[in-house]
Amino acid sequence: MAAAGQTTPNRSTGGEVPALVRMRRGERRGEARSCVGSRACAGRAPEVMAAVAVGTRALVGSGLPGLWGSGCRWLWVLPAGLAAAAPPPAGASSGSGALSPFDRRLKRKQKNWAALQAEPGKCDYLREEVGGRIADRVFDIPRTFPLALDVGSGRGYIAQHLTKDTVEKLIQVDIAENALKNAVKSEVPTISVVADEESLPFKEDTFDLVVSSLSLHWVNDLPKAFREIHQVLKPDGVFIGAMFGGDTLYELRCSLQLAELEREGGFSPHVSPFTAVSDLGHLLSRAGFNTLTVDTDEIQVNYPGLFEVMEDLQGMGESNCSWNRKPLLHRDTMLAAAAIYQEMYGNSDGSVPATFQIFYMIGWKFHESQAKPAKRGSATVSFGDLSKLGGYVSREKK
């Protein structure tokens, strides 16, 4: 049984896709949409486009309005570091000086590989579910957003649930070009931008809405990423995001650690580090957001065994890409981990659960029209007078 607030699908029958709660607006999977280039980008290889396409905030920001009327639906704005063949040394620093725990080139390869599989949507059940929940939070805001940005969009897991009445135009940004090429169909007009989530190539005050679903947990410098999102938002714009929490895949983590301790006398991290919910509010506040909302949820998926869990994680493009990851696991260790997983966490029907903790966050960019707290000491009524309200109401009725 799942705890309150959990969704318990089942993947324990013959290789079927886990049957998560279906989208409240139905599953709408469209055909893969390839790049329809304008005369400026027709026939050019991606490497050439990286050199001639847009590389600065001012250029991308000023060029966005004209793209909707042209035939081009693609921009390639990857940093030179991600296009280079040789990786940086382990522990290399990012632009802001923070240590880099993740190999972003490897993550790009993993996501590109997952998007090129024969059935890329087979392992998208979790992303589609969370994308639908992000869209629900967008629908809760009673306004229309003329221009929105999806950071780490993947195959368009949020866009497929949005409508023209809510979002008029959408920019999808992802590090993996194959994911953007195989994006699912959406009724909202979109432009795909191949760019790094850590360095958004847009000028300030561009977007009315920024959304992000299950992408920011692979960012090396999360405070910088939040500042970038805050910078590209217009005043009174809103950021709605979701990312994995610290309790994600704790069953898999514990099983692998115990198996390695038993068989090899030590263990190395096989599940990447995640952000704690207590840190999210501070990071968003430091980035400049106000009127913050952070809440947590858990989604539990049942699998036949440990190997199916790892297979689906690979299909999601969620394999480990930490610099300090272990290059391989011995066969004996894997078999021991599968047995420990079943023994410690197995269900009565023989399946094993995998828990995904999701953090949802909402933050607004400051604007004069937003509600402000009253000055300290400006109250004219004491809380002690609240008990007298009942007497005042009864007198008025008489």
C-alpha cells in the first residue's frame, strides 16, 4: 500500500509500461516533429549551426519575435564546452566557481540515446505524470501567458498538456537535440532551442512564465540556474518547477550499498545526490523570487525486480553521470543487490517498489502590483479582540 499522496502503478506484468494514473486530459502522443529549417539553417550540420546560430542574450532575445513568422523552429545555442570532445578534469569548476559534480556531456549523450530508442515513450510514464501536474499548476493561475519557457523540456512533457488559452507561445530548451526532434505533439506553437539549462541564452525580462520538470537535479550550479530563470522572467512573471527530492530511489541506493559492502568491502555512489527540501526555499529566495510555495509528493512504481528498475532509468535518460561514479558493477554484486532489494522492500506479489520523491516549487518575480505585507506595528486590531467578534455578530442579528 502506498502512503497518503502516493500513486502506486504496476510494472510487474511481462514487460508492460507501468500504468501510472492516466493524464486527466488524456494521453496525447503525436508523431515525432523534425526540424523545419528556414533558408538560413537549411542543410547545415548541427556543428555548423552551433557556430553561426545565436550565442548571446541580446541576440536571442531580439530574434525571438521574428522566428514565429519564419520557417525556422530550431536554434542551436550549446556552449563550446559541451560541444568539445575532451571532458574537463573531475571536479572542474563552473563559471560561478561552484564545483561540478555532474558530467554534463555524458548526461547529454544519455538523453540523446534514450530519445533515439524504438519506443522512446515507453519509459516516459513518470515524466508525463509530473508534466501533467505542472500543467495543472499553470491552469490554477487565472491568466493567459503570451510567451513561456520550458527549461529542460525533453520531449515536451509539459507542452502536451498545455492549451492555447493558457499559453500562447512556448520556447522549449533542452541539452539533448534528439529529445527535441522527437517531441510529442502540442497545440501550443513552439520553438526548440538546443541550449544548456545552466546558461539560458535569452535577454532579461523576456518570458511571462517559466516551467521546468525533472531536469534541474542534473544542473551543476543550481543557485546560478535559479538566478538565470529569475533574470529572463518579466516582472510579475512566475516560475513553476519540479525536481527529484532526496528520498528518490532510496530502495535502490540502500540495496546497492549493502551488496557492495558484502561482496567488495566498500561502496561508491550509484544514485546521484539530490537537493533537500529545506534548501529549495533558501535558494529560490536568494535568486530573487518571492511569494514562494514549495511542496513535496511521492510517486511509487512497482517493478518485477531491480534490473527492470535500472533498465527503465536508462530509458528515461536518468542513468548516473556523477564524476565520481564507479565505471562498472560486478555480476555477483548486482545479483546480491537484487536479492537484498527483494528481501527488504519486496511486495507480497513478488514485485519491488521504487519511490520517486518530487519537489514542486512556485516563485514570482517582484512587481509593484503584487500584494505586500503591512509594515510592522501598523495593525489596528489585536488578536485578543477576535474572541469578541461572536458577541458583535449576535448583537447585529438581534
